[in-house]
Amino acid sequence: MKIRPAVVIIENEKILTMHYRYGGQDVYNLPGGNLEFGESLTLALTRELEEELGITVGIGELTMVGEVHFPDLQKQTIHFVFEGNILAGKPKLNPQHTSALAVRWLNIDELSTVNLYPNITNSLKAYLSGNLSDKYIGKLDQTWF
């Protein structure tokens, strides 16, 4: 099982994502990554965003936790999604640390039209409107790319 912290950074009604191409599909990931041994969730996020995007971030509240299961592949990931903000720098890809194609600021309304990983579009919209009833959002309906 993987544990993947991710961060939601919103500026000017847009959310920071990283654009990838998997299996012929455009996929937009929330910035984040996998833990290294002994690392906390927030330390992993701070490190990953510095390495991959060259930014210093402030990590805020845990907003939601969801699970992705791919039984055919015998893979599962628990996603911990935090609020965050950019303290220093401008997001720019570092190809030594990521295979992302581009940094993309997507309109929040645009999230329903893209492949988002993790697929938290509805929960994120509920959270932003103050209507997310529980931080544990359960099993996510996620496509494998």
C-alpha cells in the first residue's frame, strides 16, 4: 500500500496541478508524492514541491482522506489532501525530479472536465463551498492510466 500526501493550492480561483500523459490520456495530478522512510506527511509534501516545482509551501489543514483501489493490479493508495499556499517561488518543473509535462493552473469549474488524480473533484468542490461533511471521503472512483 502506498501513502500519498497531496496539496491543494488555489490562487485567483485556480488550482495548481501538474499535467502528465499516461496511456494516451491527459492526467492532472495534485502536487504531492510518496513518503520516504521516516518522513511525515507534511515533510514529504514540502520536500516534493521543492524538488519538483522549486517552490516553498506552507502546509495547512488536512482537508480530506480518500482511498484508491486497483484490485486487478493489486495496488492501493491512501491519499491525504492538505490545504497549502506558496510562500516563495513560482512553480516551474524540474525534469530531474518529475516526468510531468507542464504546470497547469486549472479553473475550479474545469476540474469536472479533466482526469484528476486523485479524483476528488466533487469532494473538493464540497470542501470549498463548506459542504464537505466528513474528511474521510472513502473509496475514490479512480481510473488507472
